[in-house]
Amino acid sequence: MFNPSTITIERSAYASNLSFIKAHLNGARMCSVVKGNAYGHGLKAFVPMAMEAGVDYFGVYSADEAHALLRSVEDRPDVFVMGMVDDDALDWAVEQGVECCIQDLARLERALVAASRTGRPARMHIEIETGMHRTGFTSKEIPQVISLLREHASEVELVGLFTHFAGAESSVNDDRVGAQIARYASARGRFERSGLIPRYAHQACSAAAMNFPGTIGNMARIGIMQYGFWPNPETWLRYSLLHDTPVDPLRRTISWKSAVMALTDVPVGGMIGYGTSCEALRDMCVAVVPVGYAHGFDRGLSNTGRVLIRGQIARVTGIVNMNAISVDVTDIEGVEKGDEVVLIGHQEEQSISVASFSELSEQLNYGMLTRLPSDIPRLVIDRT
Ligand SMILES: Cc1ncc(COP(=O)(O)O)c(C=O)c1O
């Protein structure tokens, strides 16, 4: 193996998540959010697999992600850049028919220039600022946006009118999200009364689709749930109480594996690894696994992380190094160099979830997944 570890994506788990999500979208189109290297799953492996499963619309953050996505597929899906497109990238995006988020007047004007320069309409999603205070047009700016869009109707394809919620996963934010929903409805009314009807009026991410189904409309931007994770435990709890189901319908699609690189005996009293954070309280045997914080195995997992070897849990001993960890295999019989090590996933009866992994290091699923480096090989497999 050239690489110290491999990530696999399970096709059947993805198909199962997709059918669960679609059953809750009431026929709305799903835009599969694949920013952050498909939430760490690997854009190049994930997108063709998702397309085979019937997904034909993808949301990315930036023009370079859109570019990478289009290079990874043969048939062209619809692509929506939800965040950053600078001036040069706008020309490329308009030419390629890539949909872009338009969030301020400078970008709107620049998109109109790109449309007249390339002779193709700019495919726009107008973002409305409704209370997240990040990006989007404020209520005051809307009249100017409307008049520019009407004046340049032939250079514009109004694909979307959208907003993004500031925390639809937690009920503490319900009032804030409720106010966002009302502001969005008002903005949409102003556009529609001016004759500007977007093809998609969209607001919902995973959490909103579950907790505020009224926001789904005719399109939803779904990220984390398609990969098999709830946005947070509260959203799962709300769902399970509402639907009276104790069984989580989502399935993790990702697994991450490595192999034992070396075995070392440590006599009682010996310090393991850098410094003095871990002393052997008995004669021990540690297995060295060639995965460290440079590979996305968080340093916060020092002396707390867990991996699986021979179907048993092995605890991280000592500090997570840049490129390696040591794990305690004293009580695991017969461990040999080359044995499979599961960092995320299951082995025999045991399993390490992303949640347990990220809770131990105080990261969210989102953060932990997107920090998995892009150079770890990704393989799509039918079943783990
Ligand atoms: C604008 C926008 N829409 C949708 C999503 C998808 O969110 P989730 O992964 O929670 O479904 C994101 C993710 O951060 C986003 O920034």
C-alpha cells in the first residue's frame, strides 16, 4: 500500500440514505451539497457514485470546486456555486452554464457583464439576507436588484431565490429561524409581484428539511444527511419522537482504515511516545499505526482515541503524532504487522462512529469529516 490509509464509501448505504431523504422532500428536487471535498468523502469518488444513484444536481462552495466536479464526471449535472466566485471565475461559470450565487450588487453587475461578454445568460441564484448576517441582499437592496434583473432579463436566468438558516438544527434558534422564514417569504413576494419567478425558491438544508418541512418548497440543499449523519443529536431525537422510531434510518457511508506498521514492547514504567503523557503501568505491547494529525486524526485524541484491531478496541496511548499513533494491543491476541486497523467503521461486532470519534476530540461531524485530507485514496465499494 502506497498510502498509510484508505477511505471507502459504501454505495448501498448512500442509496438507502437517498431514499430516506427523498421520502421527506415531497417531490422537491435535491441539490446534493458536496462542498468541502464532499464533506471529506472525496468529490471525485462521491459525485459519480451519487449520479449513478440518480442525483443530477450538486452544490459546491467555490468555482474551483465546480471545476473539479465537472472534471470528475462524464455526463454533466447541474452545478450551483453557493459561495465564492470571483470576477475571472464568473466568466468561466457563465460560459459553462454553472449556476452562481449572487449575493451583492457588485457580483450581480459583474455577472451581467459576463453574460453579455459570453453571449450566454448568467444562471443566478439571488441570495436574500434574512438574519444570518453573513451574505445576501438586504431588504433595502431588493428594489435595485429587481430593477437590474428586469432591465437585463435577456442576460439572466433566474434559477433560484434563496436564503440559508442560522441554526435550524437547534430548537434554541426556533424564533430566529421563524423570523428568517418570514423575511424570506416577504422578499419572495416582492420578487414575484414584480414578475420575477425563480425556478427554485429554496431555503432548506438537512436540518430545516427535517425540523421545518414547510421550508422545502421545490428544492432543498442537502449535505450532511446524505452522508448518513444527522446535523446534530437533537434533530435525530426530534425526528425519532415525532415518528415514533427508535431505529436510526441513516447509514454512515464512509469508513477509514489503515494497517499495523510496527509492534513495540514497552516495559512497565516506560514512557510511550513524545513526553510523559503516557506511562506503561504494566508490561505492554503497542501497535504503531501510520496515521496522525497530518492525516486528519485529531491531536485531541491523544490518550483518548480508539481504533479497532482484530475486532477489538485498542486505545490510543500517548500523543497523536503528525504521522502516527500508538495503540495499546497488550490484551489483543495475535496482533501482527499488516493487520487491518479501523479508524472509522466496523470490524466484526465492534464499530467506531464518526460521532464517537469527533465527540472525543470535541469536533463536530462536519469539522472532522472535512479535515480528512484529499490525498487519502477514496474507493467506492458496494458493501462494507
Ligand atoms: C448555503 C448552504 N446550503 C446548504 C448546506 C447544507 O447543509 P447540511 O449539510 O446541514 O445539509 C450548507 C452547508 O453548510 C450551506 O452552506
